[in-house]
Amino acid sequence: ERSERRNMASEAEVKKAEDHKATGNTLFGQEKWKDAADEYSLAIELMPENHVLYANRAACYAQKAMDRFPEALTDAVHCIELAPSWVKGYARKAQAEYLLKKYADAEQTCRAGQAIDPGFALLRSQLQLLRDAGHRTNLEEDMLSANKTAAANEKSRGNTAFQESKWDEAIVLFSNALEYDPTDHVFWSNRSAALAEKEDFNDALRDAQFCVELKPDWAKGYNRLALALYNLGRYPECEKAAQDGLKIDAENSALKTMLEQARLETVESPEVQLALHNMRVDQKKQKKMMDTLKNIPGLDMRNVHMPGMGGGMGGL
């Protein structure tokens, strides 16, 4: 009879824990991270051996609004200890390590998870986040896990979006291609081009650097590199990138143009180069603002004045 009472109490605790978990899931879906974490904590008190509860709370702690990344890692580690064959636990751990900038640890965690389930999408995405943060993942491992068919399909869709000037869509699709196969230099080049169209030159530079590292004898990669460097005001580096590309393809017209543009800047002092770059950046911002204002119904543009508009050093 006592054993029966214990079982009944245990069943009641499990039911209560499941209720807290369900409430936590609802709150998580509403992006109420703290409230959701509190519900998962109550559930953990009742079912401390349930690995999913630790994974769910880790997901809450990993939200930037909560900024409790060390606790997310602790929960994820405990989740894996309780269920070492549950691949989602590795995704939670890798996410926390990524947020803590422990990139090498995060890659190792992803690889451990992929050993359990090679096709698990969250781990594939997490590895790409590491690369996008500048981390060089293991090339041999990347080659072994590449899905070239899926990557080629995403690249094809990305090319279509690019041709239609749908830059955001193209970036997403080229990113998908990279998740499936980060060893293909063309994917990095294509995303670099789309990012440059969005004037996101820091990320365009990162992708161009990956491209050149993977395929140092491909002239087009140096054009991507030079373009990003030029638009970041790094003119001497732009000049060198163009020169390096022309050593591979001496007749490349795009690289010749980049070299000419860079040399117009590098004859100036570093101080003048910086001033000219800052002026170009300001002019682009002003143009964007004017284009936005033009789309406001009823606004008389003749009454609009913006500092720096209307003269001085045109054509820079």
C-alpha cells in the first residue's frame, strides 16, 4: 500500500512537471524567456532526471535578452550527461559555446553531435554560424560531411534570386548552400557579391577571404576581395588584392578597373584616404535618406535640406 502511494505521488509529480513544461513551451513561443525558464525550473525540481527540461531551459538562457550564456552551457552539459545519444542536446551546448565565443569547443560539440546524426540541421547551421564569426572549421571534416547535391540546389535558387536583385533572399540561399558544403569557393564568392550589393562590406570581405583561402588561384575571388576592401576604405589592401588577382589573370577587366580605382586613392596620404572614405560613406547615407523621403506621400522635397547636399567634391 505504501509503495502504491509512492507511485501515485510520483505520477502526480510527473503530471505537475509536464504541466509546467507545457506552460513553459507556450511562454517560450511568446518569447517570454524568463517566465518560460521559471516554468522549466519548477518542472526540473519535480523531474530532475528529465534531459529535455534542461535543454529547454538552456534555450531560454541562450536568448540575448536574458544574457545567461554560462548557465545555458551548464544546462546543456547536464542534458548530454543525462541523454548522451540525444543529438539536440549537442546543438544546445554548441549554441551556448558559440555565444560564449568558445568557437573551437562549439565545433567539437557539433562534430560529436554529427557522429550521432550526420544530417541534423541545427548542427549544420551552428557550424555555419561559427564560420560566419570568422572561425575556420576543419576542412577535412567539412569535406566528409558535405551534401553537394543539396548545396547545388540552394546555389541555383540563390543565383536566380541574385539575378532578380533579391539580395536578402540570395544571401539566405547562398548561406544554405554553405551549410551543406562550405568547401566550395563559389558559394563564398556568390554570397560575398550579394552582401556587397547590400553594402554589407564587412561580411562581404569575410566571405571573399574564405573564397581566396579555398581557391587561391581563382582570379574572381580577388575581385570580390578588392571590391570589399575598397568600399571599406582599405585602399592599399585593395590595390594588393587587385595585383594578386592580375597575376593569375592579367586580362581581367574587373581587376584592372579595381587596380586603377585603388591607385587613385593610394597616391594620397593615409589621412586624406580616410577623409575621402568617410565622405563617400556620408554621401551614401544621405542618398539613402533622400530615397526614403521621396517615397513619403505628400512630402514636398523642395522643403527638404540635408547637410552636405548640393555641392562639393562630387563624383567621389
